[in-house]
Amino acid sequence: MILVTGRVHVPAEHHERFVEVATEMCRNSRAEEGCGGYRVYADLEQPERYVFVEEWADDDALQRHFGQAHTAAFMSSLRGLLGGPADVLFHTTASSRRLDPARGLVPVE
């Protein structure tokens, strides 16, 4: 699995438009084959900061995502909304575990 984290700063005056384009991007991306999750979250400790969290089955799915028209439109829209460069990291994971209060860490199936 590939986990993508993207951190962005969105000045208050661009908040409403950012929410529109980010929500559309999340919805369109989750409909893609190979996408296990795509969400954006507000950072509760840093106003105007948001974090995207994406889950992709593999590099092929991620590369197909980059070729989508909605991805290009989103990237273009972001250029005028951000207060600085985005910080995007790609993490490759071999396995995942879930915390089960009764059993501790258990593999995700």
C-alpha cells in the first residue's frame, strides 16, 4: 500500500473555495480503482492548516490517479489558494495493524 500525506496552508480568505475543490477531489479520488481512502482534515492546533491522507493499493493505482483529469484540475485550482508550497510525502507500507482494545495489535484483513 502507498500512503500519501499532504500538508497545506490555506489563508482564511481562500477557505470556502478550498473546501469546495478539496471535497470534490476527495469524492472523485475515492471512486477510482485502487483508492482505499482519500480524506482531508483540519489541523486543530494550527489554524489554516489542512492534511490530506490518501491510501492507494499500489504504485500503478497512484500513477493512474495522477493521470486523471480531476487530479489536474485540482492541482491547477490549488495554485491560487495555498499560502505556500504543499508538503507531500509518499510512504510505502508492507503491512498494517489495527488496535483492538481486547487483543492489542492485530493484522488488518
